[in-house]
Amino acid sequence: MSAATAQPVIDHPPADAPLERLDAWWRAANYLSVGQIYLLDNPLLAEPLLPEHVKPRLLGHWGTVPGITLTYAHLNRVLARERIEALLVCGPGHGAAALNAAAWLEGGYTEHHPHLTRDADGMRTLFREFSFPGGVPSHASPHLPGSIHEGGELGYSLAHATGAAFDNPGLLVACVVGDGEAETGPLAASWQAPRFLHPREDGAVLPVLHLNGYKIANPTLLSRVDRDELHGYLRGCGWEPVEVAGSEPREVHEAYAAALDHVTAAIAERARTGRGRAPMVVLRTPKGWTGPREVEGSWRSHQVPIADVRSDPRRVAALQRWLASYRPAELFTAEGAPTAAIADLHPGGDLRMSANPRAHGQRQRDLRLPDTAGHAVEVSAPGHTTAEATRVLGGWLREVVSANAEHRDLLLFAPDEHASNRLGAVLEVTGRRWRLPTAPADADLAPDGRVVEVLSEHLCQGWLEGYLLTGRHGLLSTYEAFAHVVDSMVAQHAKWLHTAADQPWRRPVPSLNYLLTSHVWRQDHNGASHQDPGFVDHVLSKRPEVSRVYLPPDANTLLAVAERCLRSRGLVNVVVAGKQPAAQYLDAEAARAHVEQGLGIWRWASTDAGGATDAVIACAGDVPTQEALAAVDVLLDLVPDLRLRVVNVVDLARLFRPHRHPHGLPDRAYTEIFTDRPVVFAFHGYPWLVHQLTYDRPNHDQLHVHGFHDHGTTTTPFDMCVLNGIDRYRLALAVLRQVPRVGDRLGHLRQDLLDRLAAHAAHIRRTGEDLPEISGWRWNR
């Protein structure tokens, strides 16, 4: 077999923990992992294995397990000796059997799940629950103490580890990166972490790139790359790789122990001096190591090496031989407890990786949030003031960053658009995080900046998730259309939050907050590629317990929404707000009340207070609100006695019924607001979303939603509205069609509105600008 090597070479094995005991712990963890995949009963092989002892459906992934358990064992050795606080982020999918086993061996599993006692009964339950109805999944889900990363979708482990290390000096975040996972784009970008991590003011990330050679059916790329090329690539990204390779357990134990001694010393030296590349480990061991010899070292060991065990006595015997090869009688007492040789091979108390309070949200504090009143826009009358909503928010966020500077638990993430999105005021009190060389033309760069910009939505999201899951706070701002890049990431995070809420020992962590700006209605200059408001559809399709979407119509409402989001925990908050100059409608007090209610009648814009309502004009989003109010203006010029009600929606979930979302309005309150009359709804996004939210509401047949229909190009701001039918003239016509008493005049009124649209079309093609009566319109009633 191949000899084990470590670079740089350490010529003596460590003397602090006998390798025989480490090997025993590793065998015990592997035994427990195989048991989880296969066994329903007979956990200690107290009798010959029978078909009924084996699960009828075999689910799990063995191939990655031995590398994970090996890494856990060797990390525990150095953590116990050096008393290092550490987290382990495990990237390989379906690796939870290894982590469940490790947590059970060091007691963390039993402490958080008391029925999983460290004896034969607890072992039997541990085996039975794995990938079994009513049990736990094969991923490192929130059920697993110490986990902040599920690994169901590959590619985000190193980003999560980096986010956990930000602003956590003294914390070691080890990260097992599977070589299949290493082929994903997000993981490839994640190797840039050393450019952003400060050796002294952040924790240390220790990647363990586990090259076992295969993914589910094919070789892995990095396992076949020339060793020098691979190391050169990793060095170019800022890492100093130390390689451990082999298939003989004794040699690998010696090499791995020496490598981790070198690595931990190098991390300590970097923290002291701030110099040198970040160390990492490249671990090469066989796929499915220590498993059945027929499939060890091949892709066939990826999942269940011995399939259909119950159907063939020879397979039962093969499974018995495999389990017995770990010599369980040496590892567990007759009662099923770990023997003395392995029972204490882990750090104590909170230093156990399965007991780290940071992983469970137990190390966090509330943000200091300055009063938003000092940043509110003065609104003497609705529509008479103009402001840029996100620029106003940026001024408040500047104060938030300053107020929390000493605690270093707030970061703002953006894919290179922080200033473009009008949040640049924050850069008056901090910089953009940057640790590479600088040039004279550079602006606002700092090695410990509170703003983190990198042109990768995946990295911004992954870093923020790791930061939040370890109890800190943050905000991600991005162009609305490109939030879709992280669709699957937000889905995974929402699932984690929902499942974590079922574990009472996990404290809810600060919410994942998105600010989507440069939105669809003001991407007239960038064209169709930048026009997509569908991220809100995606988020509202997730668990209602965690999903929230806000569409503030102006700056003061945005301030109130942002404060609410930064105070919240356990949620995914999506806020959509424009950055262009726009009319302001609500003063600070009215805006706060409006956000508390989530939606409401704007009485100052309505004309139905003294009689029956002819129609309701509803709106959600800043540009749709502008067009809805302009439609009211047009309608009252054409038909002065129209009785109109204006309803603005800021919390989109209020449209749900209560049994579908906790923010949902009861039907009675909904009908009191929207009446039983026709409703013309100007909506920020795709119109079918509003229909999905309200399909079971009273009077739904009279709801007419106007929104984005994917008609976009490079044009003027108002023409974007015209192309998609949410302009003031189409809204006005839609209302008139629903009012029977104007029927005799409808033809003339319709022609008037169409003539205005024709004048608009001719004007923009002649001048390239919207008509002055369009661009200069303000609410003045």
C-alpha cells in the first residue's frame, strides 16, 4: 500500500495521545456509522446477525465517512491538548452518520437528546433513527449538536466556515471539503477566503480537502490533478497546503497527527504576527476506507456498499464480517458504553465540537439600533417631498455600524454594489474589507472593514449565513434581478431555520436580511437582463414560519422595515426598495404605524369616506404606488365624483389567510379593507403571486392584478410601466371598466387614455425622455 507523507515532513509522531487510542476511537466512530446505515437491532453483535436486524430500506453514504471520522479524531487530540475552541463544518453530502457517531461518543448527542443514552439501548436508538421514518436525516441537520451546515446542497461549506470565523478571534473553524463538492462554482470561489480573513481579529479557517477519488459514479477532478499543480493552485489562493496520504491506518495516523501539530502551530504564529499563508490539509485516503474490500477505494462504496442485505444470507454474513472487523468488544463495554480507552478522547465541556455554544446560537446579543427618527424624511404633505429611499437608509445604517463597532458583530455584504445602491454613507465610518495590496486610486479599503464586497452572490450569501448561524447580525444588498443566483441557498437556509426551531437547545439566530434594490422598474437603462422581480415569489413559497417580504413605498417606511428586520430572529426577510429619487408619502410616525399594520387604507388619497366605494386601487412597491396614485389623479380629473379607496400593502404576507401564514389577515378584516367591490392592484412583481396569495379570499373574482409580465428593454422609466400595463393610464382604464355608472362615457374616456399613451410613445421615440407631465408628476390633492 502507499506510504503516508506529510508536507512539511515532521520526523516524530506526537507523544501526547497514543495513536492506538486514536485508532480505537476512529474504529468506534466507523462502527457506529455503519450501524446507523444498516441496523435496526443487535447493536453490539451480541448474537449472530439476522435479516430482521437489518433495516428494510438502506439509506446513507458510507464512502465519505472514514475521512470525516478520521479528521474528527485527530482534531479532538489537538483541541484537548491546546484547549482550542473549534467548530467543524462538514461539506460532504450525507455525512451525518459520521458526525452523529462522533457526537454520541463525546456525549454531546446525549446531552441534547437524552433518549440517546450512551449504552446499548441508546446505541440501538441511534442506529434505528438514522434515515428512518420519525428519525433524523442523513445530513448534518439542526438535530446534530455542533452543526451549522447541513451539506444537503454541495458547495457552501467553506463559505459557511469563513462566515463563522469572521470577528471570532481565537475560534478554529475546521472544514472538511469533499472532492466532489470542490467541483462546484461556490466552493471554487470560496478558496479566496484568506483575502478577507484577518489573522488576529478573525478566527482561523482550516480546510481539509478530502480527496478520496470519487463522487457518486465518476472520478473527482482534483483527485486526478497533478499534486504540484493542485498545491500551486491552493498557494495562489493564499493557502499553504500540508498533504497527508495513505491507506495503512498506522501510517496515516502518524502523518495526520504530525500535520495537525504543524498546522495548529502555524495558525498560532499567524495570529501572533499577522504574516504567512493560511495553512490547510490535503487528505488523500481511499473512498469507503475500511469497508468491504470488494468496493473499497472505488465509486461503488459511495452510498451503501452491501445492498439488499435482507434478501441474501451471504450479504448478511458479509455485513457481519464488516462490522466485526472493527472489533466492537474492544470499543464498547457489555452495557454498550465507550470503553475507558476511548471515553475521554475529546476536549471537555463547551470545547467539544458537538457542544460549542456558538453553533447553537447561545453567544449573541441584540444590536444597538439608533432611533430612526433622526434620519426620517420630513413629509409636510403626502407626495410633496422627494428622496432616495436607500440613501436615507444608508445614513441610518452608518449610525448602526458606529453604535455596534466595539462589539464587532455586524457586517454588511454586497456583490460590489454597496455604494451604487446608495448605502455609501456607511463608508464614512468603516471601509470595505480588503487584505490584498492597494493602489493610490483605491477608495475606502480596510483590512477590518464592516462592509464586505466580492463579486459573487454565492460568497456574500454563504459568508453571511455562517456569520448569522454563529449569532451575529448582517444585511445583504444586491440588485433585485441577481438575487436569483442564490435561490437554492436561501431555500436551504429557510429549511434550516424552520427545522432548528424544533430543537429547544438552539436559540433563534439573527435573521437573514436581504435588501433588493436597483429593482425591475428602474432598470430601464440596463435592459431586459436586469429585469426580474421573481425572488419574492421564491421566498414566499418557503415555510411561512420563516418567510417575510416587505415592499416599502417610501424612505420612512423603509427605515421602519429595516429596523424591524434587524431586530428579528429566525426569519428570512426580503425588502425591496428603489434607490432613485421618488415621492415621499408618510412621515416617520405614520410610516411606523403602517409597517405595524402591514397594509392599510390611505385615507388622504381616497374619496370614498362619504359613501359607497366604486372601486379599490391597491398597490405594493414604490413605483406601483406612484402609478396607482397617479391613476387616482387621472380618474378624478376625468370623473370627479368617483368614490375610490386606495390601499397600500407593505407586508406582502398580510394577503395570506391566517392558516397559511402567521401574518395573514382574517377574512373579516381583509374584507373591511378591500371591500366587496372591484379591486385593481398595481403590484411590484409578477401578478400571479398576488393571485396565489389571495385565491381563497372573498371577492377574489373581482381582483384584477397588474404587474410585471417580462416585457422589458432599454427604454424610459415610465415606458417600463407602459410595457407591462401598470402605468397610470392602464390602471385608470381598468378601474373605469369596473364602474357601471360610467358605462355611457367609457368609450370616450378610454380614447382619452389611449391618446395619452400614444403621445407618450411618440415623445420618447423622438426625445429619449418621458413627457414632462409624467416625469414631473406629484400628488397634489
